[in-house]
Amino acid sequence: MHGWVPILIMIGLGAGFGAFNILLSHLVGPKKPTPEKLAPYECGMPPVGDARERHPVKFYLVAMIFLLFDIEVAFLYPFAMALRELRWAGFIQLVVFFAILLTGYIYVWRKGVLDWGHERD
């Protein structure tokens, strides 16, 4: 138990500091709510619609595609650093890697995930 005492003291100090700040802001803070203060802040514009409105699925697909291609491109740096040592075998691997990326990009493009315009009837 002797080794745990400093950890327990730090946890107690952290919890006490948090509780003290919350209590202090509750006691000292202003208490005059107005409709303007209670309204959600949206860049100075009055809020329109419901805050729980659903996002289109395309938003999430584009986000996932961005992450996928961004992470894939991060693998290019190690290839660039080791390309002289890898010689032609590394170059061929890099070309295959780019071909796979290009195939995925063309697939996503053909599926219409990147089209954000109005739907055509």
C-alpha cells in the first residue's frame, strides 16, 4: 500500500481541484439567463431547424475515404526513403500500390460518392 499513496494523493488532489472549481463557478458566476445566452451559438446566425438533424451518408463516406487515402499516402514516405535500396522490386511494389489506390479511387468516383450536386431525376 506504501507505493499507492502518492497515486491516491494525486487522484484526490485532481478530484478536489475539479470539484472546487465547479463549486466556485456556481457560487461566483452570473445568474441572469437571457434568451440570447441560452440559445446555442451558431456563428452569429439564429439557429434553424433541429439540432439532431441527420447527416447524409455521403458525408461519412467521404470522411472515411479521406482517412483511407490519407493514411495510404502516409506509406509513401518510407517507400521514398528506402527506394534506392529496394531498387526495381521496390519500384514495382510502389507502382502496384498506386494501381490499387487508383482502382479504389475510380471505384468510389464511379459509384458517385464524390458527387455532391443535386440529384438528377
